[in-house]
Amino acid sequence: MTEPRFDVIRDPLWDNIRLEPEAVACLDTPAMQRLRYVRQLGHAFLVYPGASHSRFEHALGAYHLARRALAVLDERGDLAGIGDDERLAVRLAALLHDIGHYPFSHALEEAGFPHHEDLGVARLASGALGTVVRDLGGDALVRTIGEMVRGRSGSPLGGLVSGSIDLDKIDYLSRDARNCGVPYGMLDVDRLLASLTLVDDGSGRRTVGVHEKGVSALESLLFAKYQMYRNVYWHHAVRSATCMFKRAVRATVTAGHVTPGQLAEATDDSLSTLLHAHDVTGLAGALRERRLFKRALDLPASEVPPEVGEWIWDDPARLSEVEDRLAAKHGLAPGELLVDYPARSAMLGVDLPLVPRRGTVERLTDAGRGGALGLPVVAEGLYRSARRLRVFTARSVVMEGIPGELLER
């Protein structure tokens, strides 16, 4: 009797995760092992102590869901004409999609550093991981995985890795909710996966779609995403810590103590140690002791005039200048006042084919579909409800209304 050609890892969310030899080979590289030491939710553990799970766990979960999704599509006959190499690419893209992630979630991208997906694609082709991937499928596999991770794949299966219903979202919403101890991210995962199909998008090209029976499960995924942003990802104390961290990193890089390359290679612990050793702002020490800045202003997006604009999110260098001007105005030192207006314009975005019980294929978009998907109709209102403009300060400050500096460009 031959030994089975796979390993099994126990996971608190999905129970047994089965790993084929190709996945094990990728996991046993330094690039993947680094993700064990990069928390999935950055500084959320300062608010939700259980939020200490890692990008490594999330990668395993995404791989597991990719296997399940492929099994569903295969049973339905949708994978006819799709070769083993393309199926392997999807599984590995799910496993490796966060390979370039910085420490502390998305904070460093917010601070103006290159996007983690670009770093990940570069990492796919280098070092021990690059050697493993090339041994499995040559440069073609490296290229295919990179295109899937970036959402630029022409493969019919690309939507499983990057899209409205990608497996990344299903795992991180479920895993984050479980570890934070909140009920908001619970999904009907079985129903959602069972409803997946490959369908002609109208141009002769097949792409990932959903059967009508899965619409309610898709709607629950979108609403779970809104709830998690409102209650966890954009929690005021999490955002205060994130703003402090961003300012500390930018100051340390500007002073020449840390390079952008070191940021890309660091783990949570190694970067925290570097920042603490070169604490030019005092913010790294404050974070370590959880002395978080408090809210001097907290307004929902519905009360923020359009002239405030998106520059707060898009222009971190300009924002630092405005923050220090405001700090001086309120008797604070540079770096003792921080402004936060997080953006996620596609938070509830959806764009994928819908296969109704009868009739021709339709398309679900942000405009919704009468009688089928109502959430996109109110998506903008929910987004504005989750989003808030906040000013955090090191000491108590009285701030009435939006400061004029934030209304000027």
C-alpha cells in the first residue's frame, strides 16, 4: 500500500487542511515561513487580544478554499478543457497571494510605500521560492501566478484569487471574526462555494460566476465585510495605533535608520525592535506600552464636506505637514496630532455573472439586480457609515468642527 501523497495540517477554522507536495515545497521556503511572524490584522491585537493570527494561517486557509472550489467546479463539469497546470496555478496563487506583505497589515501601504502585491510578484521569481515555483512549472507558472495575484489573469479561474467573490475574502472575514471574538464575519461558506460556476461573460470568455441560489450567501459576505470594517478594521483605537505606527515608520525612514527594503523583509517583531531602537518620535515606545492617542474629533463621512477630498488618504507627505501645522495651532509638538480618513471605495463592490434558474446569464454590479441583490443599492450609504474622519492627539484637545487646514489643499 502506497503512502498518500499529501500532508495534513490542523486548522482551528477549517479543521483539516490537505497539502499536496507542491504546496509543501512552497511552504518550506524562507519567504513563506516569514509569514508566520506577520500578524494578519496589524495592531488590532491591542483592542482584540485574540487577533494575533498570522498571514501564514490565512495563506493555508485560502489554499484550502481553492481546493474546495476546484472540487465543486470539477464535479459540475466546469473544468473541462482546463489543464492541471492551470489548476495548480490557482492553488499556488491562493497560497502565495500575500507573499510580499509588509508587517502590520496594510499600514505601510497607507504610508506611501509600494503595494504588497508588487513586492509579492517580485518575490515569486527570486530566492528559494522562485526556484521551487520554476521547478514546478517554469517561468510560465511564475508569470501565471503573478497575474492571478494582481487580478490581471486571463484564466477562467482567475476570479477565485482576485475578484468579487475571491477565496481570500472568504478566509480572512471568517478567520478575523473568529479570532477577534465577534459575530460579524460569519458566512455561509458551504452555500457560497456550492454556488460557484464558470460562465461565459458575454465575450466568449469564461469567468467565475455564481448561481442564483448563492445570492443570499454572497450578500452575507458583503454585509460581513461592512460590519468588520466598521467594528474591527476601522475601530477607533485600531486606527489610532495604525496612524501612530505610520508616522513612526515614515520618520525613521526619513532619518535613514531603516530602508524601504528592510521594511519589505521585516516581520512584526523585527520591525518593532528597529523602531524602538531608533525612536525618533517617541511613538514606537508609546505603541509598545499601548499609550494610544485619543480622539479630539470623530465625524462620520456623511458630515465631512466634499472639499476635504481624498488627499488625506492619497498624500501622506502632505498630510504630515498639515498635521504638524494643526499640532502647533493647538499647542502640541510635531507628531502629537494625527489625522485619519481611511478609504476603501470598493468595500461593497461586486461585478460578476449571475446564472439564474431560468433565462439568460445576467450581471451583478454595484447597481444591484432587482429582487436578487439589494445590498449594492445601499452600498454607498453603508460605506459612508463605516468611514469616519478622526483627529487623534497625544493630549486632550478641544476641537470643534473640521479644522480649516483640512479644508484647504
